[in-house]
Amino acid sequence: MQAGTLSIVIPVHNEAGNIDSVMAEAVDVFSAAFEAFHIIAVEDGSTDATWEKLTALGARYPHVTAIQHPNRAGKSAALRTGFLAAKTLWVATMDGDGQDDPQSVVDMASKIDLASLDAPALVCGCRTNRTDGANRKWASKIGNAIRRFMLRDDCPDTACGLKVIPRDLFLALPFFDSLHRYLPPLTRYLGFDQIYVDVVNRARISGETKYTNVGRAFAGFFDLMGVNWLMRRTHIPSKALLFAPKDDA
């Protein structure tokens, strides 16, 4: 059992068919793996019964806190809400569609000390057995190649929902839609080390994906332009200043 406390933020949108099993498995796996943990599920403007199910799960499991966005704001906004609610040094992220294995979070967290801020500052999951269709796989490969060229980013699977990162580092990054897809290049640009861990990607059992190839490509082009600009226009004297002691006065 790993010492320290970990928060796990799970953004959720229209996952009424998956959320019960996702939470039950997560609580079971994390209870056996961590000395203490806290799951923060952020319901992002769902139009199905996801919120009702989450509130019931929050009442059933003391480790689960449910937060609701009244309107859909996107995955990055849901993650930011969860990170703001977290009280731990380190926070893990995973998706609420059942495709992420909670054991992967345990494997990734084992690479760091949850009780201290030390290198690496970002642990990225990399899906070795993606269950997406051939079209999405090819679109992802093309997108990754363009991103690596423009941002000098060597992460093989930046879009994987499984990440472990210090709370304060995530909140120090400039916020924008799709921030979650650019955590590896942004943290590397600021001088932080990162490691990659192979993770399991499972087939979706219920519900539908929230993205299309065309929509992802269209938004991705402008995101790349914006991230490239942010990196060129962001200068921090020392990465240590991001974790400067807070004034309690």
C-alpha cells in the first residue's frame, strides 16, 4: 500500500451507463493500493441521468465527491474544477467512460512519492492497445506527428486521459479549452521532467465518444497555433517559483 494521499479527478459527460461500474471498480482498486485517496467526479452538463447517479455514488462511498457544472464547459474545464477542489500535492486524472483501468493509475503513481514534490513532475499514460477504430488511430498518428514537429513534444500519446501531476503545477498553467491534451509539451517547456507508463485501454461498453475526427482536427489546428504562441510568450525565471511557499498570513 502506497503512503501519502492521492486525489483522482474524473470528468464525466453523459456516462449514465458507465459511471456506476467505473466508480465501484475505482474505489475497490484504490482502497487496496493507497493509504488514502479522494475521487472527485465532475459532471459536465450531462443531459442524461449521470448527475443523479453520481450524487447517489457520493452518498454511498465516503471517498467520492461529486461536483456539477450546470452547463457543458468541456473536459479541461471539468479537470480544472476538480483540481481546484483537490487538497493533495498530487492529482491523477482518468476518464469516466470505463476505458481507463484504475490499476493504471496505481502503476503510474508508484513512479513518484505522493508525499513530496520531486522529479518527475508529470507521469503520462500511453495506450499500447488502443481500442479505437482504424480511422481514429490514423488521425491520431497524423496529429501526433504534427504536434511533435511544432511543439518539440516527444510524448507518444498526449491525448491519453491518464495523467499524474502536481496540483499546483496544473493550476499554474494557462487555462484554455483542450489544455488536457497539451500537458506534456507545456510542462516540458517549463523545465519539468516527465515519464511515460504503458497503460491498458479498454473498449467502451456503453455510450458514445464525445469527439469526431473532423471536429478534433479542426480544433486541434487552432490549439496548436495557440499553444505554440503561449510557449513562445511564456518565460519563467525558475520552475521552483511555481511551487514557492504560500504566505499564510
